[in-house]
Amino acid sequence: MDSLLDFEECIRDSPAFRASLDQCEGGVSELEGRVEKVMKLCNRMVEAGQAYNTSNQQFLAGLAEFSSYHKRDGVMMNCLRQFGEGLQEMVHFHTMLFDQTQRAITQQLTNLLSHFLPQIKEARKEFVRIGEDLETAAAKSAQMSKNKPTDAERASHLLLATRKCYQHFALDYCLQLNNFKVQQKLDILNSVFSYFHAQYTFFHQGYDLLRDFEPTMKTMAAQLAQLSRDCVAKRKDLENTHLLVQQRDASGEPVVASNPSDGGTIQGYLFKRSRRKNKTWKRCWFSTENNQLVYTKSHKEEPMVLFDDLRLCAVKSLDSIDRRFCFELVSVQKCCALQADSEELRQAWMNAVQSSIDMAYREKDVSQLPQPKENSAPIQRVDPQPRQPPSRPAILGVALRGPGNRRCCDCGEEEPRWASVNLGITMCIECSGIHRSLGVHISKVRSLTLDSWEPEQLKLLCMLGNDAINSIFEECGSEDSIKKPTSDSTRQEKEAWIKDKYMEKRFVRRIASSQPEGVRHDAGCRLYQAALQGDLFSLATALAQGAEVNWSHPEEEGRTALIAAAIGGSLLACEFLLQNGANVNHRDQRGQGSLHAAATRGHTGQVCLLLKRGANQYAADEKGNDPLSIAMEMAQADIVTLLRMARMNEEMKDSEGFFGSMGDDETFQDIFQDFSNMASHDPDKLARRQFSRSKNEEGERSSLMSEQPDDEGET
């Protein structure tokens, strides 16, 4: 640390003190100039960043407007929309970064200058003034004659009083300078550290966002690869078609329907003679459709019917005029002369019109068809294209069905688009950014529109919901000084509330116990019983009250809550514990883990979930039995299939892929997805009754299979 002004030297007012004082004053002045320069540059950087954000917002608005051009293309619209939402959140992160930068640099350094410099300047002003008074008093005292003792004594007293006052102001001025020198380092380093922490939070939020966006990127990459292949194939097809058309005689050959049932439908350009002016011919587009001859003069005009019933017409060649390739349509009411571009086209038109006339006579009138009887089924119209099967409800729509999920759990903003997987709540975009800063050990934030959700995760969000979680984390209410924020509250107010609510757990009802170990044991027992019974609300309450998710129950052979959930058969309890940090491979005193327990009791859904979450299927208990051997002994056909498929998949994995390890067998993934959907939506379909090979084996395993009755006739 730099040397400070010596108070003893200040009292003596030595030249060394004056030199140190001049150096210190110069340092303060130099520091003030440099701090003002840094603040000016910071403001300039923030202004440039805000202009960058404004340009980004305009670009995103243009991108959204551009995406509407492809509104008929579902793939393009979905990709552009998801990219737009991700970029919009990045712009929001930039805005928060610039706000925190301005607070960290400008406000803190401004506080440093505004707090100390005015006091230092005022103290220096008084120090200089009293110093001049001291010089005057000293000179006056020195000039007094010794023959005037009264005046000399008065001058001496004035000099003494002035010197004491000078020493007082000098010491005060030195104290102000020393305090500034001590404080300025702390404030400057704190300012830079706050700015660096803002940068760290910004990049951490961006990393979490891109990590959550990775499944969507994989899907888009597959769609892009397919689109590239389709584009190449389409371009080749267009080039071949272009070559064929280029090689064909450009005689304007019309397109005649190849299907005979169309009755010789034809379309193309013909010259039509005006009925009022015989020498006026105009080129129009003609076509035969629905037993009519229609034409249009321009693509901007609606088609007009020339003959509304071809059955009343006759077509014949017109050779009595000077123009070539003419033919005539004649009806009872009118006739019309038409001209083709060649003799071949004239014959094609005449044949097509005559075929349309013949087909119209052969068709029966609709009114002559037999009408359906009163009790008979009505005639069904066949759509030209097959109907698409109804799609499953969107993730957002399903998630918002949970109790209280239509408003942000923390500020109450409507229509939230983000959720916490491990807490089971929905939130707005601003609260989601705050949740991300808490860390994934507290809240795992995912998007309801950008990310893919597994069935058990989505069902967990619906079964818990904002109302249930708020009744736990806000049970005791807040203090008068801490009010729950609203959607209009500032980010600082929301951040303080969320940290108090989830990190400090200030509003959770505490467990009354005299010993900390007693609190830990009681909370662990409640967590274990809730997991065994599959009670999600009690599970969330126990974890909020401080229960350790991997606590081993001493009276239950060292089993954890996850093993209890696997024994009880609750898929959602297993998922909730895994999302909150449960060790999937913890084993009890007999060497059995959650996968052993699920395989023993025939819970197929739990086995599927635990395998997806990384359970070790090769772990053996104290008797040397792994989950596969247990499932085979218990005749669990579905579980044996799952475990064998998992082992085969591990052997066939290919570590290289577009985004890393994407070498899992597609059949394996499809089977696991089917089991996962069934376990989440139709768990009864996975129920299997067990049978034993002998009565002796049944007696040995009666304690493990008491809830599964034997049935020889059903497997």
C-alpha cells in the first residue's frame, strides 16, 4: 500500500510533510482525471451497446417479418421462430449486461468521487486559509518590540491560538486524504470486479441457453440435411424437365388429361372472334371443365363461361374464312369461331371438345341417382389427400394446465414460456434469467417452446405446478419489508425475492428440533416415506425443509429415497428425485441400488427411466446378481428386453456424430421412447403378473414379491 501522510509530520509542518502533501494532492488530482476518463469511456461503451441492442431488435423484427413470407412452410416457420426466440433472449442478456456495467463502473466510481472529493476540497480550502492566517500571526508576533510587553503578549497568544487551529485543520485535511487513498483502491477494485462478474453472468447465461437449445439444434440440423438432399433432388428434376421441354418442339402443344374419365380435358391459348366485330380476334386462355367451355382474357380477370353446357353444342371445322386453323362451336343460342396456332392443335381441340360432349351425354344426372334411405349411412366424400393424424398437444399447452402454471410462479406475469424442471414451476423470461444465475443445483431452467421435454418431465410439471410449490416455499409468508414482486417490479426486487425464496428458503416452515442431527434425521425419514408412497408434495416439502436427497436410512438397510421410490413404483417420484440430484447408482448395505429394486418388483417404467438417467446395469449385489439376472429369475419379460437392448446399444455405440455422441441405435431409442410414453400416460399397460419356477424359490422371494400375485396362466 502507498505511504500515507504522517500525522506527526503534519503537526511539525516540516518540508518533508509539505512535499508529501503536494505529492498526495497531485495524485488525487490525477486519479480524479483518470476516473472521469474511465467513466466517460464506459458511458460511451454502454451507449454503443444500447445502439447495438436497438439494431439487434430491428434485425429480429425484420427476421420475424421475413419469416411470415414462409408462413405456408411449417419447417421454415418453426426454425425461424425458434431461432428468433433464442436471439431475443440473447438481446435481453445483452441489455442486462449493459445495465450492470453502468451500475458497476459509472455509479460506483461516481459515488467514490462525490463522497470524498467535495470534503477534501472543502478541507483544503480551510487548510490554506488558516495557513495564511498562521503566517500573518507569526510575522506580526516576530515584529513586536520587547519594549511593549502587553502587545507582545497579545501577539504571542494570537499566534498560539492560530497555530492550534492550523494543526486541527491540517490533521483533518490529512485524515481526508488518507481515507481517500485507502478507500479508492477498494472502490476501484470492487467496481472492476462487479463488471467482471456481470460479464461472467452474461456468458454463463448464454452457455446455459445454448446448451438448452442443443436438442433443437440437432433436430434442425437433421431437417437441414434432409432439406439439402431434397433441394439437390429437386434441382436435378428441374434440370431434367427443363432439358426435355427444351428439346421438345415449342409448338404450344396443349396439355390433355391422360385419364379417360376426364373426358378429354384440354387447356391452352386460342384466338376468339368478336361477335360484334367479325374482323377483331383476341387471344384468350381456354379450358374445358365441368361440362363447360370457359376462357379468360388475362390472369387479372376472373374466368368467364362461353358455353355453360357442352351437350347443347356441336363442333365443326370452319374453312369458309381466310384465317387458317379455325373451328366453330355452335349451339341453339349462339356460335363462336375459334382459331388455333396449328393444324395439329386445331384437331386436338376439336377432338377434346367432342370427347367432352360425348362424356357429358354418357354421365347420369345426379338427381337420377338413388337417394339413401333414412337409416342408411350417408355417402362419404373422399378427400383428394389423406388427412393427417391429429398431433399431440403442444408442450406449452400441456405445461400450462398445471395448477397456477398460467402465471409466473414468482412475479405473476401471464403466459410464462419457461419452466424449472427440478422445481416443477413455470416462469417468465426475466425470472428465468434470475433462476439461471442461481445455479443448476437450485433450478434447472428450460424453455417450453424451444426445448424438447420427456414425458415424465412434462407430467412432473403438471402434477406439481406453481400453486403447490408456492404453498411450500411461501408457507410462512414474507416480512413486511420484503414483499412479493409483481410483473411491474424491477429486476433487483425480483432477484432479491427469488434468492430469499429458493436459496435462503426464508419463507419455508422450519422443523422444530433441539439438535441439528435430529432435524436431519426427521427430514430424511419424511423424504424416505414420501418417496415410498409416491407423494410428490411431501417430497418437495421435505427437500425444501433441508432433507438431503442422498441420505441413507439407517433403519432401512441404508436405502436412499430413490431406492424407496423404485420400491414403491412411483415413476414421478423417481424423476423428481433424479432432477434434484439423487445418486442413481447408490447401493444399500446389501449392494442393491434403485435399478435392482425396480427390476425385483417388476416396475418397467422405473427401469426405463433409471437406464436413461445412467444407472449401472452391471452392478452386482452381495449375492452376485445384477439387475438382468434378477429380472430373468423373476420372469420379467419387458424388463429383460429393456436391459438386453441397453447392453446391445452400449456395445454398438458410435462416438462420432454431428453434435457429439449420436451413435445410439434408433430401434433402441424408439423402444425406450415407447416405454417412456407408456409409463407416463398408460402405466396399466406395463403391469405384469409374475410366476416362479418352483415353490421353494417362491418361498425365498415372498418378501420381495408380496405385492405381485402369481398366476401360471398369465405372464
